[in-house]
Amino acid sequence: MFERLEDECAASSDSDEERPIRCGSCAVAVADESAVFGEGGRPAVSTFFNPSGELMEVVTVRTAPGLRPAGRPTSDFSWFPGTSWTVGACRGCGLQLGWWYRRTDGGEFAGLITERVRCG
């Protein structure tokens, strides 16, 4: 799935300018491709099972201005040790695009569901 997102990002621009990662529903810019990173020694894209047994492919980004936290933070079932999370919703349409994570040291990052975002 992430290969699709990488291909879209590569095709969306033939220059070195910033390429946004957008909501797949309303096209609001959520993050920038340059913000993609690997958290806690993991690759930038990881797959996880949620408590309902659904497989989720998640890309981690350092910043996501187009994502807003929704709900109360919890550390239950966190995929990243030492973090609490809350749902992350698109600032444009409100669709859940992933999660906001807060580290115990105070740092933050977001995890975006690759099926719900696109590049360009």
C-alpha cells in the first residue's frame, strides 16, 4: 500500500519542491512528504493489528498541520512504547486519518493510515 503512496508522491512533482500528503477524501494537505520518518527504530511505514483485529498500515510523520486530535489521549494498546495516542482527524472533513502520539518526554508525531491519504 505504501508503494502506492510513494508512487503518487514521485509522480506529483518533477521538481525538488515540497509534496503534500493529502486527505484521500477532501484533499486537504495533512502533512508533507519530507516529514516522514521512522519512530523508535521502526521503518517509516509499519503494519499493526488494532484491538478489533484489523490490519493497519501506518506511515509516521514528524508534523501534520492538517490533522487535529480528537478525543482523550490513552496509552492503552499503543503501537509505540512510551507513547499515548488520540484519534487524528482531518481538519477539512473530519475523517479519521490516523492518530496523534505523544511521547512521555513530551515530543509528538502522527501516524497516518496509508489507505486514507494520497500524495500531491
